[in-house]
Amino acid sequence: MRALGVDLGSTAIKACLWELHPGQTPVPIRRASRELHLQIPYPGWAVQDPLATLQAVRELLAEMPGHEALGFSSAMHSLLPLCETGQPVGMAISWADQRSWAEAEQLKKSEPHWAERSGTPLHPMAWPAKLLWWRRHEPAPAYWVGLKEWVVSQLAGLPRPPWMDRSMASATGLYAASDWSPELLSECGVELAQLPQVIEPDQLLPEFAGKTVLGAGDGPLSHLGTGAIRPDQACLSIGTSGALRMICGPDASTQDGKLFRYYLSKDRWVRGGAISNGSLVLDWVRGLQGLTPEAMLEEVAKIPAGCEGLVALPYLMGERSPIWDARARGALVGLSVEHTQAHIARAMLEGVIFALRQVSESLQSATEIRVTGGLSRSPVWLQMLADGLAQPVLAMAEGEAGALGAAQLAAGFEVEPDILARYEPVNPKGYEQAYGIYRQLYPALREVMHTPQDGGSGLK
């Protein structure tokens, strides 16, 4: 079956077409993409243009004729206000938007069990803080939806989305058990009539002529795309941001909000943690130094593990798991005259790995970690991951795991993805001292990070 997966990401919209057969390796046929980066109109804001997103998806679908099944994947947590006619009231507020940090902190104090009830930690990424911010600053819209639902409804010729898939709903922070929670909605001042009906990610949409499903969130779908569907396997998606997850049951604990718990499909849930700083850390460092990613990683490989005493907090965009602090900021500790630009680059990348290690320590032990995303093609990065996490790391042949997962949901069966390479830990002890220091840095610097700075991030 020719199945098409369309992924609405934070930096690009991608369409990938495969020939799929049950239990077999997917055969790629064609892929295309459109760059569509987040917009930063004010410090701390990060929004997406819904009209530009819709146009990009329409263009990509026109380039992919002949598919027999169509499914959608999307970055999670986007919030789009609609007017009475179903059209957007401005931009979609993305997961990376931090303007509602004060509302998130207020909710943490007043509703300490929110994350355990909803599966979604209280943070500016999620809907509760965004909704409270909107109530204080903007007129109430007629409806609230996610970006993906609005785009798909427009493709179907509907005035507004009548549905939201259960995976995306479970990540809003307003969903509990099996539907929208009246108690959580009331806390945020939202009426049930303002929200779409929740449906299963693989439910066929009768509004489309061909076999089409709404799909799910990109993180949960990566489990299908990488084949990490056993409870002892972990899936690591590493792109602009990153997330480490494992399959779990519907009652798995969030450990007082350190972890999330989101729905995938077919009664599968995933539990894990998201970090806000993934490959963007490498992009930031190499931008300062004027190097290509390949050249930067070549220099990084020359520096020993532990970075000769230099340790970094890579919080360029705040941080999510496990500290969930939008006001966290980056730091370099131990810097000396002996350190070079390559040391700084390596320390920042090691900081990303240490953030993921903190997430992994909150999860059960995994026999392997299946990796997908932009950095999953770098042997230097993958060996650093295996050593820094002290676990085997598998690089998957297919880098667009979210889109592949969406295509599988649409096809109605699962496939067996190819493994490109396996990396075993060879020097895990080289990271122990640096990781020990890393664990102490955020608690020691938190108060300083939260001090208002004129002309800073705007998160005051």
C-alpha cells in the first residue's frame, strides 16, 4: 500500500510517501518539504502562521499523487484561537512560546496535582497557562483548536475542526481519563462547546474521499516509526528540541510532573520527558563560529569526554523535563584559558545529553534507545549519546519517524523499520564527573537565572 505521512513540524512541513506492507521494511518512494520556521514577534513568543502552514501542506499534497492512505503528524501543544466562522484569530501559539511562564508558575502552586491528573506538566508549552494568559490579555475567541486540526479541516472543506485526535488532546493539559475534563476546563475558563470532539488517531475521516486519518502527535508517532513499541525499548527524537519516551499504560505516574504521559493509539500510551534544547544548541554554537555542522562535529570529536573540566547548562530556550522552568538560562562553568571554541561546542552538546540522562533516570531501565531526527546521522553524536547515557543506541534508517508512524496509522498496520547502526557504550566513565557537576548547576544558579534583566528575554 502506498501510504503518505505529512508532518507539521516547528521548522518545516514534510511529506513522505512509502510503499508499506505488514511486518516488512518500508520502501521510500518520494519526499518533499517546505521550510516554515517559528516566528518570534516579541521576546519570549514563538508562533506559527496557520495560513502559511495550510498553503505548504496543500503544495506538498499536490506533489504526492497516487497515495492510497494519508495520515498526519504534528508538533504537540499548539493552540489556535478561532472566530465564529472558524477562521484563525491571529497566529498559532507553539510549544516553544514562553510568554505564559507566570501563569504556569501560578498554576503549579495552586494545582500541584494537575500533571498527574492530565498527564501534561504545567509549563508555558501546554494549554492551561496559555489559556490563562489569553484571558488576561485578549478577547475570548469562539473556539480553541490545535494547528493540525485546523489545517486538516480546511483540506476537508469544513468551516472549522469538528474533531481532535486523542493523542493531541492528551497533551493539552485539559484531558483526563478518556475525554475533556470539566474540572480542568473550568479552571481555565473554557466551555466544552469551544473544543472539538476527541476521536481515535486512526479513525477514518469520512470527509475525505481517500483513506485518511487525523493521526497523532509527532513524539508518540515516533514510537511506531522507529519500532520502539515494547515496554523495554526507548525512543529518542532529537531535532530542534528533543524527547525521550517509553511505552506505558494509562495510569503510569508522571512523578509529580517531572514526566509527561501522552496517548499514542490502540490503548498505547507513552511516558517520558521533553527537552527544549536539541540540535538548536549545535546550530547556535556553529553559527557563532562560522562552521558547518560536519566541521563542528569533527572538532568536537577531538575533545575528550568530560570536556576537560568545562560543563554547560544548554538552556538556550528555557528547559522542560525534568525542571520545567521557562526562565532557566544557559551557563558555562569551569571555563579557563586552555579551553577552545571546540570545548565550548562539546560542553554544550554534553549538556544536551546530560539533560536527556536526567529524563532517563526518571524512567524504567531500557534495553536500547532507538534514535530518530536530525542528529541521528552523526556517528560522533551517536557515540556521545551511547557513552553519556550508558546505554546502547540504535540509529534508525528512517529519519522521519513521526511521518512514518502517521502513514502506518493510515495504512492500518505496522511495519518493521530498518536499523542503520548500533552504538555500544565504550567510555561511560568519562562523563561521570562532568555529569555530577551538571546535576548541581541548575539548583545553584536558579535564583540568579530568575533575576529580571533589562533588555533580556522578556520573561520578567
